[in-house]
Amino acid sequence: MCHHYVKRASGAVCCGFVAAGLVLLLLAVGCKQKKGPPAASIAITICHGSVTDILPRIALEQGYFAEEGLAVTLKDLDGKQAFDGMLKGECNFAVSGAPPIVLADPKSTPFAILGTVLSDDDSTRIVARRDHGIATPQDLKGKRIGVKKGVIGHLFLDLFMMKHGLAQKEVHQVFMDSDKLQSALARGEIDGFSMTNKTVNVAAKSLGDKGVVFAEPGLNTIQAILTTRLDIPLNLQAAPKVLKALVRAEQFAKSEPAAAKALVAKGSALSSSEVEEIWARSAIEVALPNPLFVHLEDQYRWQMERGGSSGPATMPNYLNLVFPEYLRAIKPDAVSVTKR
């Protein structure tokens, strides 16, 4: 009988695939074998969003991937491109937020959730023009607030309005591409916009005393989620090795934070100040928490009701997509997933 953990939304994965996965897992976590000549490195690509590469970057720079027999290339994309690239087989692993995951249909292309590598509860804010009469959240009423439809900034704006008693129709949401927001605000075509902190910080600095920034820590947490396709044999072989290297990177980040920050700032697109900011507000760790699946369900509902994007006609059971045995074998106290 197939292992009860390994399911897809379209049905059970074949028993031979499961057996192969469990054999590889056992080999990765310590089954004794006779020593032979060094095996060739497994070449893989990990695609990630621009603020989700902290642990992969540390694992690469510290040589943890190499010590696990992996030759890793990191590709800095946006979250959707990273996840879509993984589905297409262009990336072996992806680190992304929830939106592209909940918009994907696992019946069409099966994928696996292996864990999270970062949790950020203050990554999105609203910047607005004080010289347009905006000083408090209630002043957004009747104003034009730019946002890219269906992304994290859009969700944050909806939640922010709800928290401060503003109805949907009381704020004019102006949908535009993310790269148009700053110039539109500078020209006065919009009164503010909702976006991730990097973009908001640039706009706020440009506005100076004419700007105001609204933050709401804890309102909407971003989870950086590690995914892969385990139906691809190379990914199946590499998955436990990737997780082991990332757990080692987490341990280094906790024991040597100054050195870890310097590595990330040197090797990524993030500045030293951005790295410090992310470090201060985020939980940088490899985990598989049960609340992740409530988070995915909430994201799916919002996307279908407000995001305006097409996704699966019915919500997948995201627990069917998780493979907790990989991380549990390496870091058991980080896994709190329970099956329904």
C-alpha cells in the first residue's frame, strides 16, 4: 500500500515512486554504506524572490551545498517567476510566497511543499503624500491608492482598510504595474500606493517631508515557501540534501549573525541596510508549521474573491502537497504539520 503521507490532489502517487523517495531519504539521513570514490556533484538551480534568498545564499557562500554534493546556482527572480520556473522544470527548487502556489493547479502539474525558510510579518506598507491631505489611515478615504492587482501589496491594502474601518468603495484602488507606482506617485497621478518595503522606502525617501508611511506589523505575514517537483528524479535525490544545507545555514545565521548578514549583503541584490531591516523583522529558519496551511487557504479565498486571478476551480487540500518526512528526518522539532 502507498505511504499515507504521499498524495496528490488527483489521487495517490504510485507506490514505486514513494518507495524510491523513502529509500533516498533513508540514505540521506545516515544509513551506513561502504565508502567509495566521491560522487559527482548534482547540479541544481534554486530560483527565489529577491527577499527570500537569505538561507540559500548563506548555504551557497558557506559551502554547505557543496558539502552535500550539490552544485547550486541561485537565480533571483520575482516569486511568481521562480515558482512558475520550477513547475516548468527550468528550476529544480523555488522559494516564493503563497500567491503563485495557490493559483497553481496541482492536478495539472504536481508539486511538493518542503518547508518555509523565512517568515516576515512586516514586509508591506503604504506610502502616501502628506501634501495631498493624508496624515492618518482614515485620510485614505476618497484618495487614489495605486496597487498591482492580486499581489501582496493588494492584499495588504485590503486588510489595512478593513482594520481601520474603511469600506472597499471608500478608497479608489488604481491598478497598475509595480514599476509604474513610484513615477505615478511623484507626478501626483495617485495619492499613495501599497507595496513591499523596498519600493515604499525609495518613494518615501524621495518625498521627504511630503510623504507619510503606514505600517501594520502582523497584519499580513509573508511565508517564503520552498517547493519542488518530486516527480523529477533529480529533485527527489537532491531534496534532503537541500534541506540539510539550509538547516546548517540557519544555524550559522543564529550563531554568527554579523558574518551571515555580511555574506547575504555581499552575494545578493540586497543592500546592507535592507538585510538589517529584514533580519530585525523576520524569523529566518527552516520550518514546516501547521499554520502554513491555514495561510494558504486564506490566500486562495482572497485571490478568488478579490485578487482577480484565475486558479483551481476548487481549493486544493494543501496538506496533500506537503512532504513532512524530509524535514522531520533532519530537524524534527521544526515540523508541526498534522494530517487531517
